[in-house]
Amino acid sequence: MPQKVRIALDAMGGDVGAAVVIPGAAISLRRHPDTEFLLVGDRARIEPELAKQPNLKAASRIIHTDVAVSSNDKPSQALRRGRKTSSMWLAIDAVKKGEADVAVSAGNTGALMAMARFNLHTLPGIDRPAIAGIWPTMRGDSVVLDLGATIGGGAQHLVALAVMGSAMASVLFNLKRPTVGLLNIGVEEMKGHEDIREAAEQLRAMNLPQLDYIGFVEGDSIGRGVADVVVTEGFSGNIALKAAEGTARQISEYLRNAIGRSWLSQIGYLFARPAFRALRDKMNPSKSNGGVMLGLNGVVVKSHGGADAEGFAYAVEYGYEMVHFDLLTKINQMLNRDGGALVSAPAAQEAVS
């Protein structure tokens, strides 16, 4: 592993662009000083923000382009218009050329998936990349994938996700044989559509040494932490993610309204403030921001488009950890160990927006 972790940032991605990306990178640099940055985007927008962050400026280099991928661009449009010139493409290309160890973007999910797959290609046995994220639970953290890279996919696709997710969990959580569950509408074997039932049969029959398949898990079981890895296709995974984020914000708003309802509530809050602060931190979606695109021949991290600077910093640090723990090598080792057990999955549809 290199002395420095080199991170390429799409400085024009997301709802705000450089005004969030640059401060977020500065926060991450304070926590991980062994980081260097390639800031890809419009120099006229980057430099004013960079001037406010002298330490980041000393650890950064700008790659100029004034071409940005729109949040409304379809993946095919983004490839046609932004290939080789957009900030998103150039950040990914820096990984391909060995100029960066990881690329991070808060831009259009579908475009990022399409560009990453086109430029970096996928690992043997993997048809499409999957977005894997860290999900806080009552028992610690779990890996959940796919959170929205592709819609649909057959049984082999779900098996491949299980293998990659277990590799990620073993690296991040230091587990020899992570438990893996398939997200379904019930735990009974006859529940769910044909692909998920077939994937369950394959995982049981394969009895892979690197993961412990425990069966189906329901949506309410994710937060309970019943499995180290929860596997689903991108449509369901994206809905589950956004429902959880929305619920966290809803509960926070309920608590805020309840505290301000009377002076007795406010006095009670003063005594319970440390507990409320801990609860707020635990439920803060920003701290779980960022998903790595597993299955690529390179490391690419997707940040939420609406993340603030603190949230973007967590996505950057997510990429840092993937490089620091050499996740790509671990996944390759697991895929190679399976030999011909994993075959390319049927083509899936475009990414969830």
C-alpha cells in the first residue's frame, strides 16, 4: 500500500459541489493526515473554497474541467456527453491510471455506475457493481448491499453480492466468517420471488468457507443486526435505505417538538442532554453516508447528493478505509477461491436514481 492514500474527488458532483466537497475533504484530512487529494472540477469554483483551507491546499492538486454531469442525465447521456471531459469521469480515470487509489463522487448514481463500469470494468464473475453501505444496528454495524447500483438481477447476482459483502464485512469488522442473510418479505423458505429462493438454495448448497448463510431476513431485522451482511437487489435496497433515513429524521423531529412543548420538558432535557446527544449522533444519517461500488476493478465511493460537509467527509473516509484495508485484494482472493462457482449474472437494468 502507498505511503499516502490518494483520493480523487468529483468537486462538481452533488447538490452543491465544491462548497461542500472542499470543506468535507478538509474535515477528513484533519482526521487522516496521511491523505492526498486530486480535486477534479472547475478551478474557478475550487480555488476560492480551497483558499479557506490552507492545510488541504498543501495536500491537494487541481485537475481542471468545467464539464459536470447533471443530476438529470441518464447514464447513456452522461457517457456520451461527459466521457473523458467531465469531473466525474476524470476522477474515475485517475483511479484507472494509478494516479489515485479511490474516487469519491456525490453525483448522479446511474452516471457514476455507468462510467465506473465502462472505465474500470468489473471483476471476473461480476456482471454489474453494487453499492454497499454501512448500516448502524442495535448490535453494531452491518454491511447492506445493493443500495441502488442496479435494478433486478438473478440468483447468481445475489450470490455474487453475498460473496463481495462478506469480504467487505470480514475486512471492516475483522470477522473470519461473517453471517449473511437475504432480504425477503418473510423468513419462511417458500416466501419471495423465484430468484431469491434460488439464491438461497445455491448459498446453502455451496457452503462457502468465507461466509455463514443464515437464511432470509425481513426489513425490520436489518436494524436489529441479525446478520453481518444483508443482501438484496438495488431497487429494494434503495427503498430500504431511504425509508430508514426518513424514519431517523422523523423521530428526531418528534423528539425536538416534544422537548419544546413545555418548560418542564425543557428542564428535563437539560438533565438528559448527554443521552439525547448520544441518540442524535447514533441516528444521524450523515455518519453512515457513503457507499462503495463493489465488483469494480478499482475503488469508487458514492456519497449522498444532499450530504453536508460533515456527511461528505464520512464518505471520503469510507473510501480511505477501503484502501487502507486493501478491500479490492480481499474480494479478488475470495472470488478466485470460488473458482467457477460464480458465473456472470444476467444483465440488470440501469441504476436507481
